[in-house]
Amino acid sequence: MSDIIIKEVKSKSDLKKFIDFPEKLYRNNPCYVPPLYFDQVDTLTPSKNPASSFCESVLYLAYKAGETVGRVAVIINNKANEQWNHKEVRFGWFDFIDDKAVSAALMEKVYEFGRAHSMDSVVGPLGFTDFDPEGMLVEGFDKVGTMALIYNHPYYKEHMEAMGFEKDADWIEYKVYIPEELPSKMVRVANIVKERSNVHVVNLTRSYIKKENYGRKIFNLINECYKDLYNFTVLPDDLADKYLGFYLSILDLKYVSMVENENNELVAFGITMPSLSKALIKSRGKFFPFGWIHLLKSLFIKHEEGVEMLLIGVRPDYQNKGIHSLIFEDIFERVHKMKLKWAESNAVLETNTKNQANWEIFEHECAKRRRSYKKML
């Protein structure tokens, strides 16, 4: 490894190299979808990322013969470690050329940081929080990626196993085909729920979101719905402004479905958005000079053929009552009117069989599988 140099990211120019490295690595790969550049800057700059209040992190770049050949973010999420009663150091934004010496040299920095902070295991890819991309792609390399999730080369899996990492958790992504008519079972259940459960679908407007502080309502319900899922970090209120504030500002509200009870309490949500994959590929994830044209066109003018289902959740005391059928009925009616052909789910834990059962009444396929790896220090 003597010809490999690992350097800490310390300057703005270093950070630009860190963010831009995948552009070089996936230049000729049609399935790679670049993330939004400005969002990467905000997430990876401690002063701009509210999660830095409970996370310690450092970024590294790998060089060989003067060329950038890899990168990694090393993260200790103190809130998650306390919540789950473990001592884990995370790695994320882990990309490298097909050279095991490079991936091993980068991972050594993860080990060093973890040991220096008395951690006892390494896990990843994970981000600062669950709103960051997580999970290494292990199946579905021939499928176009999505805005919210990681794409990586097939050789990554081989590198992880060579370094002694083992599976910690798997997620599955489903591609669901939009039917000409909603399945009769879903319509029937949705009608029963409307009659018996005193709940109703809310059509959000920008003014209603502001008046009711709806971003905070959604954020609090996300915490309640997801708190027991793998490595989820229950987040403080101030992070709502960063995460849902950003998404609610760009979402087309006709793809957002909310369910309230008779007391106007939020009990379920479904957040989807038109796929931005083609627009992000064309813009390379950048707004300027002309990337904004592709992004705004896909969001509001001429949609791509499908939607991404970003978040779906039902308050625990309303689960097993068919409430999810209202969300699906509402969303699928809207996307059908837009003549869209498919919807792709966010990553669903393979152990979350209740969520997976939602797709059984539709024509669907398991499009991708991704994995979180773990290794003891």
C-alpha cells in the first residue's frame, strides 16, 4: 500500500474532489444517478449539517500516482449509539476503484478513528442519519438508480467480503407497475376504512403546510413510525427544518398524501415524487449553469415515466386497520391520471414483511437489493 496516499479532507477544494469523485468512477455507467451537488455540500460540511451536533466525522480521499482513486466518510453517531446501546463507527460515501489495496487503505482509516473513540464495531454504508443514502447495492446493477439511494459497482461486494465484513441487514426495493384500474380489494378496504375509522385524506396546500407547521408534524410521525427499525436515529425537532423543509419545498403536492383522524391529528403519510433520475443524469446533479432546467421540467412540466415512493408510514396505534389502503388509493389514482407507468419504493428492510405485503396485490418485481455490512474491531 506504499504507493497509496490517504489524505483528510480539510479545504473546500478537497471537498469538491470528494463529491466529484463518483463522476470519474461512473462516467460511462448509464445506471449511475448523480446526487444533488448542493445537498452533498450541505450534508458533508459540519457547519451546515445539524446532525453534527451529535455526530463526529472525518472525510478521507485516497490518491495513487497523483490521481484520486477513492473516498470514505467516517462517522460516529453518538445519538444512535446511545439509543441502540452499542459502540459503532459508521462508514459512508465509500467509493473506490477496483483495487483491493485502495479499499483496504481507506477502511484502515475507519478502523483507526473507531478505535481512537473506543468503538467496538464498524458498520455501513450508513450516513449521519437515516435521511442520508445507506446500504451497498448487491443486486440490480443493471437498473437505473434513484435520487435517494446509493448506486455502486458490482465489485464492491467482493471487496467488503475480502476485508472480513459480513451482512448486518438487507433492504429490498420494489418496482410496482401502475394498473389500469386499482385492485378491487384495495378499493373495498379503503371504503371500509373511511366508513369505520373516522379518518380522512388531506389535500395539502403550501398555505396549509405553513399554517399547521406540517413539516414538523410529518417529522414527528416519522420518528414514531420508524424508531424501532434497523439503526434508526430518533432525531430532534430542529432537524425537521433541514430534511422535510427541503423536500416539502420542492415536492409537487399532488404526489403527497396525508391521513388525519377526527381530531385533525396526522396518523399516516405517503410522500412520493416524480422520478428525477434522467434529469439528474442530464444535469450531473448540478443546478448551474443549466441543470435546473432538466430538474424543474421533470418535477413540474414533463414527468418521467414513474415516481419514487420516498416515505410511507402509519402511526403505530392505527396500524393493522387498513389505513395504508387510503394512502395507496390516493397516490395511485393521482399517478394513473398522470399516465405514469411505475412506482419504485424506497429501500424496505427484508425483515419488514408487513411493508412488503403491500405490493402483493400489484404486478411488481424486486428491482434491487442493498446491504449494510458489519465487522468487529
